[in-house]
Amino acid sequence: MNGILTWDDLNKFEVEDLNRVHGINNSYANLRLFGHSENDVLVTLYRDRHSWCPYCQKIWLWLEFKRIPYRVRKINMFCYGQKESWFLEKVRSGKLPAIEFKGQVITESDDIIAFLENEFGALGSFITSSHLCKIRELEREIFRSWCNWLCRESFNFIDNSFRKKRFKESISKLDEILSRSKIRVC
Ligand SMILES: N[C@@H](CCC(=O)N[C@@H](CS)C(=O)NCC(=O)O)C(=O)O
């Protein structure tokens, strides 16, 4: 198998009577309790309605792995809908993800993780650990080169093939790191 699951493979994972609140991770839930009571919820995660945003997924998975009870408020992304006005009052840029904790709104996924680590402890390494600096810089580099290649065409004077090459170089660096990693996906 090349690691990519077919629809038939995926069907085997279908869960009957999914318990959205206490059961396995799912994109439908508006509340996740992991066996806790609703009174224990301190965190609200604002994430994109259709689960596309990778920065939201970063916070979402962190909360799931740490089994921290949380509420979910789903917000439109600009590319497919109108931003909810009540959300713009909380976060003027409309950017996702954001969390709310005891009335405090925090944005920027790295800052959110650092905040959550401070409240609940780290999941493995702290995000500010020095050994993670390089990989976090690489994430920014990949984002920049991807964006320069595909999202900024109209006001970018650098040749398309060069921008594509830059992206491939960035992604190869990640590939190299992953090939050295002991963690295997399948
Ligand atoms: N540096 C930010 C990036 C967040 C970001 O770019 N979010 C995008 C979605 S992936 C966003 O909210 N854009 C506005 C929108 O599409 O509605 C972070 O790490 O949280």
C-alpha cells in the first residue's frame, strides 16, 4: 500500500452512533468533554467552519491529545463566506484560530499553544524549546514560498518557475527531516 487510503478503506473507519462530545475526535462537535462535565470547560476554540485551516487544526489536535475540555465556535473563512460580525468584534482581523480563556482572547497559533502549555502543561516539548526553532522557521519558510508561488501571482514579478522551484526546495527540507524521524505514519 502506498499509504493513501481509498474511499473503501475509509469506510471501514465509519463509526455508528458517534458520540460527538465524549467519543473519538470529530469535526461535528461543538463541545468536547472527554468524560468531564460542562462546568469544567474553560477553553473556547474559534475555528473555521469546514475544518480547512491548518493553524486551527494545530490547536484542535493539541486540545484533543491533551484531553482538555473545550467548546467550539465555528467561523466562516473569507474564501467561502462572510465573517460573523460578533467574531470581528472579538478579533478585528477575522483571522483563525483564536481561543478564549476566562474572558481573555488569544490569537496566533504559536501564542495560543504557548498560552495553553502555560495553563495545562506541554504535550511533549514546549513550543518555545530551542530544538524546535529550526522546524518552526521552516514552517514559516514553506508557508511563504507556497504563498509566493500560488497566492501572489498578480503582484509578483519573479518568474513562476523560479517561485515553484523555491517552494520545492523548502518542502524538500521538510522531507529530509521527516525521512530522518523515527516516527512512522504507516
Ligand atoms: N500566523 C497565523 C496564521 C493564521 C492564518 O493565516 N489563518 C487563516 C486561515 S488558514 C485565516 O484565518 N485567514 C482568514 C480567513 O481565511 O478567513 C497563526 O499561526 O495563527
